[in-house]
Amino acid sequence: MTDQALTPSPLPQGLMTRKPLADIIAEGEGHALGKTLGPVSLTALGIGCIIGAGIFVLTGTAAARYARPGIMLSFVIGGIACAFVGLCYAELAALLPVAGSTYTYTYATLGEIFAWIIGWDLILEYAMGASTVAVGWSGYIASLLRNFGITIPPQYAAAPWTQAKLPDGTTVEGIVNIAAALIVLALTAMLIRGTKESARLNNIMVAVKLFVVIAFILLGAAYVTSANWHPLIPSNTGEFGHFGWTGVVRGASVVFFAFIGFDAVSTAAQEAKLPQRDMPIGILGSLIICTILYVLVAAVVVPYTDLNVPDPIAKAVDVIGMIWFSVLIKIGALAGLTTVILVLLYGQSRVFFTIAKDGLLPKMFSEVHPTLGTPYKSQLLIGIVVAIVAALTPIDVLGEMVSIGALFAFALVCGAVVYLRKSDAEIFRPFRTPAVPWVPSLGIAFSLLLMVFLPWETWLRLIVWLAIGLVLYFAYGRSHSVLMNGTR
């Protein structure tokens, strides 16, 4: 990097200062990983990350409130949208195989201010994602304990201002979701101590998740009532997003959470044996398999009006009445949800770490424990905040916040592909997104479409969150930026 590139620039040029692509690539080459992953491993990685809270938790909420049987079409729409975005992730991950994900891509294309915005957005996505999964975990652990005669008081397993149902059918106001907070704090402690997921553990978890989902589909198929599918798209109630086609698309916006995780395949591009061949197979293969499984799960669940609960799959199994299978399903769901929380908390701390290394957050967030080798301060702060959010926030609000945060990031990733094709056309790309600019444009269009169909309250929360982020940037980040000040 030249001295001129490091010289702070006046507004607004300084805000748009790009992190040189050559520097980012050099960072990746300095930490090269072995190329050991083939198409099967990459597909397994995608399935392991994708199958989690979306299918075990949010399927019921979206079906009951927005789409009813049309939730099957919602999953198809979400899968198509992710396919376009996934191809763009593959190109950028192969080109820039470094920490930071979308934050790094944006720093290289749109400049520092937009990198900060998307980094701040990723904090929202990961934190709300971990909170959402924790609430779902709480629902499943309460359901499992009931099978053994242990009952968690409903008011202590639900967020404030939500209705919790007592055994006698009456309802009470939720107070705090204790189990959701406890699982977050427990996993945070594990991460601070340096717990890492190995490839073997990931493969085991993929096998457990797939077994649970396929077993549910096969058993549930014997109890399917075709009457539950009619009408496939219920008439709209007169309110935008409540049934009808607008409900199907809004359902897709909510269950889009179910597909988040496919980008983990793209971040493994540096370890792919043949990224030109293996990346699209891993991304599209995992998306196709998961979309089919999602549609089949949605087809065999209990009447859709009964699914607005944190544990819809458990609810469906309880209706079937096979207690032994119910216990098995719930254990499998808990195992899957636990790893998702772990990965999201881990990823959140690494985003903090990368942003802090660039000077946009206080240096303490990039400090690594001298013996444990983990960013313990950022991990602890994240764990406490996520635990509080999980304890006090309803699951539908959390799920919608994650979806809008992810969709916003995905739109920028697609835009980054188009931008870099023009600004840095000469740089070799191990994998190239096909049909540019059409594929990225479709990715942007689908992302924006699904964002439009989210409730206005969700947009308001996103705007408020981003406004807080801009205040922090101008109050601290801009004056401490490593790129702007030429410091390391």
C-alpha cells in the first residue's frame, strides 16, 4: 500500500475510501489453508449450517400467521433467491478468502462507510440469529422435559408481553425466557475457553439433523391429511401479507432465515480442491437438498393453525402420539440448534474481531487471551447481550430482524460482484459467477423483494439500528480507522 493511499481523505472521499484488493488478497495468502474439501464435504458443510432454527422453529410461525399450506411455496421462493446470492458469495469468497465475510467484500468495493454499515448489520444478523435459535432451543427443552414429567413454568419460558399457555388451557403473561439465556451463557463460556468444532463433529451433526428430519418426514407421511392442503393458498384476509400470494411471499421473507448458513460454504472457498467446480456444487447442492426437505416437512405437519409455537416439529410429533419418537425428534432438534447457536456466537465475535482490527471498534474487541487464544472480551460481551435479548424478545420479532439483516447483506454481496468485475477486471478469479450482471441482479431483486414484504416495524428496527451504528462510526470509528490514519 502506498503512502498516498494511507493519507486521510477529506469528506466525502474519505468515507468512500476502499481497502485495496491486493492488500486483502495478501492477507488471505499469508494465512493459506490446505485445499482438502471436495464437493461432498462442501455440500455437507452447507447442510450442516442451513438446517437449524429455520426448519425446527420458524416454519410454524410463518405457516400459522402468513401462508398456511402455501408455506411450501414460500420455501421454494426462498431457495431460488438464495441460489442467485450463493453464486455471488462463491466468487467473492474464492477471490477474497479472508475473515470478515460481507464486511470485507464491502470494504473492497463500496468503501469504509458502507463496510461499517454492513459490519454493523452483520452484528445485528448474528446476534438476533443466536437469540432466535436460543428461544427455539428453550421451546424444545421445555417440550422434552414434559415427556419426563418435568414442567418449566410457562411464564419463565416466554418473553414479556407474550402469552404463555398453562396446562389447564388458561394463559398467562410471559416474564422471562430463562432457558434461552442459560444456553447462550453456557456456550459463550465454552467459546471463551477455546472450544472448536472439528470436521468430524460437523459431519456427525449433519447426520443427526438429516436423520431427524427424514425420520419425521417418513413417519409424518403416514398421518398426512390432504384436507390440510386445501386451499393451498388461502384467501387474503384483506390485510397485506396475511394469506393469499402476499402471505406466501411474506412467509418466504420470514423462513428465509431457514436458508441462512449457505454462505458458510462460500467462506470455505480457499480450502476447496477445485473451487471452479466444487463451489457451485456445494452451494447449490446444499440449497437444493435443504429446499426439498423443507417443502416435505411443511407438507406433513399438523393443521397449520396450530403451529404458532417455538417448537412446531415437536408439536406435530406430539399430535401423532408416539412418545418415543417425540423424544428422539426433540433430542435431535436440540443437538442441531445447539451447534447453530455455537456457530453464530463464534461468528459474531470474529466479525467484532475483524472490525476492531481495522480500528472501527475499540481495540479491546481485537484482544486475544494470552493462554486461551480467543477474543474473550468481545465473546463475553456478545454472550451477555444475546442472552438478555433471547430472554426478553418474542421469537417472531427476532426471526424477522435476522431475515432483514441477512437480505440487506446479500444485496450488497451481489452488488459487489458487479462492481469488482468492472473495477478490478484483470484479477484472476478461481470461481466466476455465471451470467454477470444478470445473476447478481436477480439476487439483488429477490433480496429487495423479500425485504419489501417484511413488516414495517422490522424496517423501522433496522433503520434505528443502522442510525445507532452511524453515530458510533462518526463518534469513534472514523477517527480511529487504520486505513484512514495509516496505522497498524
